[in-house]
Amino acid sequence: MTIGGGVHPWSLPTTLHTAALSGHVPPAIAQILVKRGIETPQALDLLLDPPHKLPYDPLRISGMDTALKRLYAAVNNQERVGIFGDFDVDGITGTAIISEGLTALGVPVSPYLPHRVDEGHGLSNAAIDTLAEQGVTLIVTVDTGITSFDEVDYAKSQGVDVIITDHHLPHDGVPNAVTALNPKVPGGDYPFFELCGAGIGFKLVQGLFEFYGQPWDPGLLELAALGTIADLVPLLDENRYLVREGLRELANTHRPGLRALYSSARVDPDEITAETVSFQIAPRLNSAGRMGDPMDSFRLLTTTDPDEAGVLTHKLESLNMERRAVSEEAYAIADKLVEDLGELPSVLVISDERFLRGVAGLIAGRLVDRYRRPAIVIAVEGNYSVASGRSIPEFNIVAAIESCEDLLVRFGGHSQAAGLTIPTVDIPQLKSRLEAYSARSLENQDLVRKLEIDAIITLDELDAGTIKWINDLEPYGQGNPRPVFASMGVKVLETFHMGREHQHLRLRVEMDGAQFTALAFNQADKWRPNTEFVDLAFTVMNDSFRGKGAIALRLLDFKASEG
């Protein structure tokens, strides 16, 4: 059932068969679990306390045995190993994982993260030359490489072997490397396809240490968790394990860089969650790759010097502030370009010389959120332009881009996020072909964004037991979103406007004897004076202003009650 809301129509939950969970969890939690495929007490036990088979045996990844033998030779021969990663948080953390793992075994390493503007995505001949000049005889890629056919061949011609670790979709086979570790390569039997780059890097180090009969450093889990959360892969199965265990490590980290970053971002280590990483930590780590040198974030994560950590944190904070300002300016331009289109096509493709490639993906993501359409934002840079795209679940954006491969210099990504480089003169043709492709693909899809309600409850159901269950279902993120509740006919006791421009709203609400504070960020303009009863759509959040353990309702939408 769908009803009109204040921002988007609300999609109310259908009646589900929750009898098998009756007596085990509160009714609202049972509704949420069944909706997410957890239909029995046994399935719930597996979710909350996964078996000790996790993390899975790395040797189940096709090619892992070959990779371990090559790394064993590198350890024995004291070869210098180059670790080439992508410049986002996933690539940076994966590069740190492999670098620290090999260093612990006495291997000299040369980490390399390309500059987004000067070098662009992916392994390059210039990077190979730089690493070879440093004495590197083996390169391990992280979060990249699965489409680097020519570059791998060039490395071999220079006497440098390559092991690929990547999670992006392969295209027309795999490069002629020593091996390619990627659960998405056809023919493997690894039980989980959705590891990110840092996750696969962790599996390589896990496999190497088990090969030597040594325990791997649990501190690597905090790096794997950072990469997994930041890359928006589903927080299910092994990813859930990596994030849950990694968050525990993050709360007690010994890394001076992370401790300095927590202080700068006002993060309480005791209350760190996946959402904390997404909104407070990852953007700061990503700012170096977007606006500067990603090696600064690598050094922050791996330094043992508190003074260096402080200097690097200050630098990232400045870059993050610059990123925010540039993003806001670019989004205003992008939104105007979209509005000027008039009737919206089923995919948004916009280009402008004022866009910076470092924020193109952020802008595309915001356009997707606003218009609920796939979006590709192209930074025009002269003869060649660079784009980032983001998508909606119903649309495979990398498949759409692949249909235009003849126009492109390079492309890569996965179903929900992709990037490409294109001759600037071909942008109009790319736009028309993508619009035609998406019109066919999405012709039967409803592109109106709905607010999905997981369960309808009365506020008195939000007792200590239900709150505990909400906390037990952490970590929340892609594939396991924070539950969205709706309560109808809630009495408004008090209203307050907050913020410099009074753009936020704080309500004190009551229903069936239960009172809560409800916070509506950037929604004050919707409030109508003298409203007595409201329907609320909300998630449950910690209310740090009222002390540890206090909760508030974070309003996603609200409207005056009709009855």
C-alpha cells in the first residue's frame, strides 16, 4: 500500500508471515527480519552469531594457491613488492592491509596510489615504470586491475609479475597476470561474491599467514571494515563479519592516525558504528584522493608517529572542507542543468567544464537521491573528459556504459557505480545512446521515489527490548539498512526550530503514554503551526545530547494526521 507523504509517497509494509519468530523477538522486529529474509529462529541465530567458518577459507578463491606460491617466493627471495591500489577508501585501506601484512613477513614494499587528476583510474605504464625503477619485481593490485590487459602485458615485458586483486566485474576475460583474485571471475566456488577491494586484500593476507602457520593481525580487520563500509557493498554474510569485528577493533584502535582522526571528527570510539564511518571517517579519508594526494590517507592509517598523525589529520580536515565547498558549488550547477532539461529522461547525463572529476561521483549520487534516476556526471577537461556514474537498484549502470564501449577510452565499475573516460567530442553521442538504452531498460519501472516503511508501530512499542534488538541488528548499511518505522496519529506536545537558519525542527511527541524527542533535519519549512497530530516516518538514533543510552526519533518525513 502507498500513501502520500510530506516528501515522498510512503510504501507501507504488507502483512508477512512472522509466526515462526513469535516469542523470539518483538512483533515489529519480526516484521523487519522476515522482510529481509530472516524467517526462522535458526536463521536469526546465524545472523547474530555466525558460525566459526567465518572468515571463509581464502583458498576457496580461485587462483589463491597460485598467488600464495608467488608471494612465498617473494618472501624467500626478499623481492621488493609494489602494492598498487585505487585512490578511494577501499583501495587505500586494501593497500595498507597488504603492505602491513607483507612488511610483517619481512618483505620490502612500495605502496603506490595514483593521483586522480594527474594519472586517473587504474594501473598505468608510467606507474609500472616508477615501481620497476624502485626495484619492484612483483606488483599486487588492489581494487583495480581486472581490465588492465595492456598494462599487465607491459609489466611482464619489463620483468615485473602482477597479481590482481579486484572486485569489479571482469570484461572479456582476465589479464595475463600471475593470477587474478576476484570472486566474480567465472568458474570459482567462493561462497560470497560481494567482498570489496579491501576485503579481497584481507583474504590474501589471511591466506598468506595461514600458509605460514601464523596468526594474522586482528588489527587488519579495522582497515577491512573501513573499506567495506566506504565502498557500499552489502553488509551481509562475510562482509557483516568483517565490519562487525572491525568495528570492535576500531573502538580500541592503536593507530595514532585513527585516534587523531577521531578527535578531529568528534567521534566517540565507544559509540562508533558503520554509519559513523560512512558520514564522519570515510569522507575525510576520501578527501585526499578527491582533492589531493591519496598517499596522505595511506600514511595516516599506517603511521606510528603521533606527531605525523596530527599533521596529516589537519591536512585531511582542510581537504575535506574544500571538498564540501566544491561539491556544493558543483551540485548547484548540476541541479540547474537537470532542471533545464524539462521532462526528465530515464538516465541523467550532464557535462560541464566547471565539474571537477574528484567530486563527480558525489554529485551523481546526490542527483540519484533527488531524482531517483541513474546519473552520470562528466567533468569536461579538454580533448578528453572523465565521468562518474551512480545508479538505482533496478538499473545496471556498468552494463549500460559497456553498450557504448566503442566510444570510450576506458571504463569500469559495477552495477551501482562506474566511471569512464571519453573523447569530449563524443559526449553528445554517449548521452543519446545511454538515454535510448535506459528508456528500454527502465520503461516498465516506476521511477517515483517511495519511502519504504519496514513496520508500523505505536510509540510505546519502542521499549528497552525493541531498542536492544535494533542495536543487535547492527551494523547497518548497504543490504541491511537501518529499519524505518511509521507511527500514525502521534500527539505533538512541543515544537522548536533549530539551526542557524532555523532549518531544523525538534518535536516532543507522545503516544499511548510514551514520549520521545523527534528530530527533523532540514524539514522545518514543512511544519504548519497549530498541527496537533502527525504521522511520522522515522529511524531510531542515539541522542547524545541527553546522555549515553538515550534515543530520539530521526524523522525521514512527517505529515499532519488525516484522522
